[in-house]
Amino acid sequence: MRRMSKAARCYGIERRDFLRYMAAVSAIPMLPNLTRGQVVDTPRFQDTPFQLGVASGDPEPDGVVLWTRLAPEPLLPGGGMPAEAVRVQWEVATDEAFGSVVRRGEALATPQLGHSVHVEVDGLEPHRWYFYRFHAGDETSVVGRTRTAPAVEALPERMRFAFTSCQHYEVGYFNGYPHMQQEDLDLVVHLGDYIYEYGGAENRPRKHLGNEIESLADYRLRYAQYRLDEDLQNTHRLFPWLVTWDDHEFDNNYANLVSEEEGVSPEAFLARRMNAYQAYYEFMPLRRRSFPHGPHMTLYRSCRFGRLAEFSMLDTRQYRTDQPNGDHQKPLAGKVFDQQATILGDRQEHWMMSTLLASQSIWNVLAQQVMVAPLNRGTPEEGRYSMDQWPGYDVSRRRLLRFLHERQVPNPVVLTGDIHVNWVNDLQLDFQDERSPIVGTELVGTSMNNGGNGGNIIEEYERAARQNDFVKWYNSNRGYVSCELTPHTWTTHFRTTPFVDRRGSPLETKASFVIQQGKPGAVPA
């Protein structure tokens, strides 16, 4: 009998399905090269082509990525642009009036990439603010603001960043962003579910355009609809972002090559994933290193903030094996303990470990999607755990925590999204032993708005907060998380908005916690 290939086994699929997958991949064309044909140097637009705003991201000590997309009619196919490449000029200055321009150049906005523009600016000074803008024909974009990272060997006195996730357009408004804009931030971190793929539903505060999205045109339209939200757009304009995805940028609860829905062929699954990944790249301020290759896209990467902090941006979706025992709440049994199961994939896990080993930063941040701590949502007698989160991949989870402990990684802090609820968790080496050492801290951000107004009592989570000793705090409001780092302390403020079903929510700080350098675990501020 023929044995299944090692690659097929590690992906958790049958040999027949693996062969179908390989055939499907070979049939999908890679993204084309930039056009070498006609280029429009002086385009004319009936309306401003910069309606989707500007953005920046992935800062480094000498530069940053600048982004825009030409779309005079953002909600029409092609954004109202002709199928021609357009020349775009860009400028970077030290002042908002552009009296001192320090870098300028040209880029092509091509139809293959939805007339998006990704400029990797270099030659800038470390750890300072810059202003940037784009020109196309007679049109000029709004002015964006961005910041470079500190020099690699520098130790800043402090940095401030905010993180959020799970912004569902239909559920309501992104009321946290106007308040985030008022904070003195160096960076915004988005942990995934930037869009939701579902079709438009009635009787909600807002409505998605179209049905559930599958084609490239569908995904582009959905991103354009989100980016037309002024609160989201302006937050992109004011700060550099670090982004990673979760599942809804493609399809709910997918796992590598496995759809949540039964009966989806590998060919259809991968064609849709290629569309989703390309649209994500087109709308995010990402470097060329993240350029998609068909249905594959390398999103894991690191960002150093001098010797103060290093951010490892992880992808727990693209490389994981299928959720064990289904993707709902189950006991820790059976395939949960599969030695071959993985949530990061071998290559990403090894990269993460080598990044942590080489780090010279005081704070080592793992920015990722799903909860690491094994939150028992059942009872002490009958435990139930989310199979979509790290507890469903027990070997991977234990290996990570053991690595942090045995290699003495300095001050690991895990940032988590996905769950629409705030949590503060001590990460123990062995959660079954209350005397086991604490090796790190997990800060779980609530959703920006998904789940509605929030603030309600969720019995399942109330019970979980009471019976899991590693839980230091839990809250069901919506909002974002604001963090201030110094060489000695990490202070976290959980910002919440009482309502999201209409605009204009005030901001509340529900709790603040402090982590002391060299002492894992968070304590109330």
C-alpha cells in the first residue's frame, strides 16, 4: 500500500485530497509582473482618485511603506479606473506643509493590483515623524503622517501603541478609532478580522454590499466599503500600522487547506483563497516580502522598536492543521494531543523561535490571533475548550511555553484578538499545576465592534473567569487596548466604548494592568 507523503500528513489531509490540492495549485496562475505596456502619465479623473485615503506600515529605522489606491468610484468594478497603468508621484517631508521634502519618487498603479500603490521608502532618519502625500494627474491625496522605528541599538525611553481586531461593518460603527486618534501613539497593531466575508443582512446598523464574497472583485469591493469609513481611514492616515489576518479576511475558521464548509473542492477553496490574499495585500501597507504567490502569502515577520521591543507578527491560519474534533468547544482528548498537529507550521514556528533567540529587546511581543491560555469554558468536572484556539493544538502550545521558559526569553507578552472579549491571562508552564512558573503574559483585546454594544454578562465567560486561576481580569465591552512600554514597565489600558450601534460613543478605561520587567504576569495598576 502506498504511504501518504510527509507534506500531506503534516497538513492533516488525505493523500487523494493532497494530490488534488497539488493539481489545483499548479493550475492557478501566479500574480503577474508589473505591466510593461502603456502607462498613463497625466490621467484625468471625474472625481478625486484618493477616496480610500492613504496609509503607512511596517516601519523600519530608515523607512516605511506608504500606501494608497486610485479609485475615483470606489464601489464600482475596478474602482472606476481604466485597465491601464497610471503613474503616481509621492513625497515625504519633515513638515506638514511640505516645505522640507526629503524624499520623492514615482510608482506605477497597475490594474493587476487594483491600482494600489506600495512604496517602500528608505533613506529616512530613525525614530521621527514624517508627512507624506501622493499625486496623480492634477489630483493630490490627503496628507498622511508616519513614524520610523528607532535605530536598532537605540533604547527609547518609551513607546506607545494600540491594538485591536474584529471590526464587522454591519454590526455597527468603529467608535474606538476616533478616540485612538487622540492618543500619542507610535504604532497601531491590527490582529485580524479586518473585514467580514458574509453577505449583507437586513435590520442591522449598516449593511454589506453584495452576497458572501468569493471573487477578487467581491473582496476588493468589501475592502473599499470598509475603507470608506472615515474613522478607520483617518486612523490609517495618522499612524503606521502593523497588520496580520485571522480567518474572516478569507473564510470563517478555515485551517490551511481545509474549509469550514463541507463539500468545497480544493480547486474552489484555493481559487477563493488566492482572491482573498491578493485583495488583502492590495489594501494593506505591506512590503514586497509579503507579496502573495497565488494562494500563498508570507505574512509572518518582525518589527523592532530598537532594544525596547520586538514585535513578531504571526499567522495562525494559513499553516495550521485542521482543528481537532471539529472547531467548537470540546474536551481535551483525542487529536488534541496529536504530535503532528501544528497551529503555526514548522517553518513559521522555527522562524519565531530563532527570532526570539536572537532578540536583544527588553519586551518580546507575539502578535497573533487566538487565545494561548487553555480557558476551560465548561465545568471543573467536564472541561470544554475551544478547538480553534491554541488549546486545540496542545503539543504546539506546550512547546511554545516550554521554549519561552527554558530559553529564558526576556519578558514575553502575547497579544491576542479573535474572541470579542478582553482577558488578562498569566501564561504558566503547566496550567494543571498551580505552582508552575509563570512564563509570560497574554493580553486579549476585545473586538472593535463585533458582537454589538457589549457590556453584558456572558455566563459562559463569567464561569470561565471564576474557575481558571490564570485569569486576572475579564470584560465584555467593545473597544481597543492601549499600551505604554518603558525599559522597566509595560502598562496596559483597556479602552471601551459603551455602544457601537450608533456613532459618538464616549470612551471609558475599564481597567489598567502593569507588567514589571523581569517579572512575568500582570497586576492591576
